[in-house]
Amino acid sequence: MLAGAIRSWTPSPSTASVSPAGCTRRVSSSKAACAPRDRLFLSKPLGTGVVTTAAKNDQAPADVLEAAIRSMLRLNRVAARVALEHGAAGATDVTGFGLLGHAGEMVEASRAGLVLEASRLPSCRGCARWPRRPVEQAACSRNRRWVDDTFGGRLQIDRGVPGCWPSLVTESETSGGCCSRSRRSRAGVLDAFRRSGEECWEIGSAIAEPVIRVLGLAAVLEERDGFPGRSERWGFGAISGPM
């Protein structure tokens, strides 16, 4: 069966890559198999697309590029197996559509929304210190446009998120991580990944309303104290301007 593919929208013909693989119902997971209160986990840091694009423009230090390459060389085989063995209710890789694009597909397929905590998103070395508007691939703006057109007011981004965040979550990833949703405890899932020699981060959770809600640090603290976060409805048209 066709397990995955790298895709992008371009005005002219281009090549495409596919990932053929065999699977059985017992070990498969779907983007639609998600429900409120699932925890959201990510097995690789974001930013390979940001770093490699910067490298093409001679803007990436050698150590930053080397760290991104090490991340790209790690396969998702072990991460996918561990996620499935520890209750992954739904999963996707994070590749050409960026984190927000693939997360959006999960929301649309399952009709269960996602709350992402910006302060928990892992990034490749150097990305957190990057200029507020790094060099971007053309796919980045197309990914943002898809999220904007698909979600509109259902995309709610708190004003407290970092300025580099739009590029980090919408840039295409090369050999990105496995993004999975599980009902198991945070400690149990993270420990299982560590014992398998893999990294993993909890980056958010699922909710009943089919939205994507991104919390900055202040909003996260308010929600953990039992108060609703002060999230505002921002389309990417608003946050992708000068930053």
C-alpha cells in the first residue's frame, strides 16, 4: 500500500517522492483516529526546512546545519513503533506540509481540535535564536495559505507566541518527525521513547471543538490554573506580515 508521499503545490510539473510500505490493521494508525483529551507528541525537533533554506543562502552556521542534518538522518521507524505500542490513537509524519498543515489534516479528518503549546515545541539548534523573519521556501507561504483558507477563524493564535513561530510550524520539513496522539500518560510515553533511544516531546492536546489553538506562555499558565487562555483569532494573513 502507499503509506506516505511528499507533496507540494507548484505552478509547473515537478517530481514527487512516495514511500511504499506494507502494513496490517493491527499496526496501522489513521489521522482520523483521534479524540478529545488525547495528548499530542512529536519525535523530532522542527526547523530542518528553515535551516536548509538558510544554508542555501549562506546564512546557516556550520554547527547549526550539522545538527539539522543529524536530525534528518534519523529514521521514524523506531518512533512509529514505540508510538503504536504505547497507545497512538492517530499519527502523521511532519514533512512537506509543515507541522501546522499536517496537524490541520488531523483536525479535519477527526473533527477533534488541537491545542499546541508554543513553549513546548522543540526546534533544531539555532532556530530559536534566528532572526524574526528567516529566509523561507515558497512552500512555506503556500502552507500558510492552506491553513488560512481551511480554518479561517478556527485558527486561534495567542499574541504571546515567539516571532519566529510562523516560519517554524509552516515550513516544509525534510525527514521530519512522527506526530502522534495518545491517551496514555505523558510520563509513560516519554519514558518508552527514552528506553528505545529516541527523543520525544509532548506539544499539546486534543479538544472537542475542531479548531487549532496555539497558546503562548501566559495563556498556558492561565489554562493550567483553570482559566481560559486569552487567545485571539488571528489568520496567518495577520501574523505573516512584518514581524
